[in-house]
Amino acid sequence: MLRYRSFVLRVWCGNRYDHRQWVARLEGLQDGHHLQFIDPDALLAHLRALFAPGVGVDLAPSEPIPCAPTEPPPEG
């Protein structure tokens, strides 16, 4: 099991259907694997599950998580 993981968390407000939606993208720096979340509670639950005692630190989720359409973060 890895004892150290690095992540980049990007958060931006994008358009989803007819309203603005906050989106979070969590990217593992070791492998480049990424997930997107539109629900902050799902993001926090995923992070808690990754680092729970006795649990491995695989970035892939064990269950589907609400995801947002891919939209690049704004410049700047």
C-alpha cells in the first residue's frame, strides 16, 4: 500500500444545461487518473474512503459517483 499520494484539485463554475454548476476535478499526480464531481459530498466521501484505516489508496472509485460533463477550467 502506498503511504503517500499527491492530488491536484481543480474547482470551477461551468454551464450545465440551463444553469451554472460547480465542478471539481481530482487528479492523481502519480498516475494522472482523474475523476470529476458535481457534488461536494461525493468528493469528500471519495477522499474519506481513499484514506480510511485499512483501505488502499486506489483513485478509482468502487461505485459510480455523480460526474459532470468535461469542461476545461477557466484560464487564470
